[in-house]
Amino acid sequence: MQFKQAQGIEIPEIGLGTYKLYGRDCKKTVTEALNIGYRHIDTAQMYKNETEIGDAIRLSPVDREDVFLSTKVWHTNMEHDDILQTVEDSLENLQTPYVDLLMIHWPNEKYDLQKTLEAMLVLRDQGKAMNIGVCNFPIDMVKTVFEDLRIPIFTNQVEFHPFLEQFDLLDYTYENDFLITAYSPLAKGKVFENDLLNDIGEKYGKTAGQISLRWLIEQENVIAIPKASSREHLEENIDIFDFELTDDEFEAIDNLDKSTRLVNPSFAPSW
């Protein structure tokens, strides 16, 4: 596994996304992931699987300190006191005194963003959230956090894959020392239907999914959290460190149409 760094903190370039992993299947998948070398596990209050993930980490031979564990506060829990209480619930479910990263899952204009982030900073000061971040924040909202509120976040977790660009946001990470965490990095399987990605993959003996993940992590401030449920796909998603894309291949993927947004709920911000 290779790592990226922001604000002096290292995080694995590939983590495990756990959306829609439930019950025994979730516990088994996380256990398997830890066994084969994953050290970054991503969950959320809304995923309803924190307990199973906590079980898997607690029973694993891997030390808790060696696992970068992140969770997210749901967008209806943004009041100051709700943040404090629901994160206590998350920590109890995860069976850990702290998470390595605590994020706002979606922005919600009904709540005062400064007060929400201040509550997260309280948790950071208490050692219950080692780092704080956001998810699904457009570039203008990220600028508000850094430039108006002057609160340094560790990451913005956003949809990012070969068919949806985040290049303005990526440029901004270089100026402010934070990361992009790419979710849905395989575009919900659509990458496997793309001729260019398949052709490049054939050259290296890799799948289109592996080419997509490689394209993401070759960008300086990007990490990715692909979801997988089988051992085969878990292994495939971290088997991307033995080759590099050429400049022409990288540019060809850059030039794919980037207008396909796959995650856009009714409460999403204006992109």
C-alpha cells in the first residue's frame, strides 16, 4: 500500500468504501480487507454498518492504531449538540475512542456551517476525531471553509472518476494542503464499458477499474475508496502499484467526457 500526506498526516491511497454493506456481509468484507492489506476503512452514520465495522476491526489482528477509520455525520444531524451526541453514538458503535477522520456527509444550508464545524473542532480537541473534513462540498463552499471560516479541513470526499472531473477543486487542494477522497471511483461499474480504459488495461494486464484507480491516485492530492464485497475485487482494487500510466494515456483519460454525475440526491448542493 502507498500513502498520501496532507497536514503532516499520512493516509492510504486506496481505502474500502462500505456503502450498502450490511450485517454479516459487511463484517466479513472488512475482515477480509484488513487481512489482505487494507488500512483505510470508510463508513458513515447513514450506512447503518458502524457496529459491524467496529466488530471487524476489534477482532482483527491488525492494531487499531494502524487502521485509518473515517465516518460521517448525516446532513440532518448538523446542530452543534446533535454533532456531539451522534458522534458519541458512532464511537460506541465502532467500539473505538476515536475516529481518524470525521466528516460532514452532505452540506445543509438549514444549519450554521460555522457552528457545525466548531462542534467538530471540539471533538478534535477532545481526541475523539483526529482530523475533520467534508463531503460533497462544491468549490465555493470549500473556499468558504478555508477563506471565511479559516478552518483547515483534511479532505473533501466527492464523486470523482474518469467521467466526472474535479479539476478546479484539485487545483485548490495544492494551495491549501488538503486531499480529495474519490468515492464511486469506478463510476458504479461504468468504467468497465469504456473502450479506452479497457484498451489501456489490456496493455498492462489490468482491468478498466484498475486503470481508473491508477489514474486517480496518480493525481497528487487524490485518494480513492472503491467499494468491493468479494475477495477477488478487494485484491484487484489494491493491485495497482506495479505500473504507471504514460503521459499520453493519462491525458487520454483526462480528455474523456467529464459530464456524468451519478450521485445527485434531491438535497445535493448546486454543483
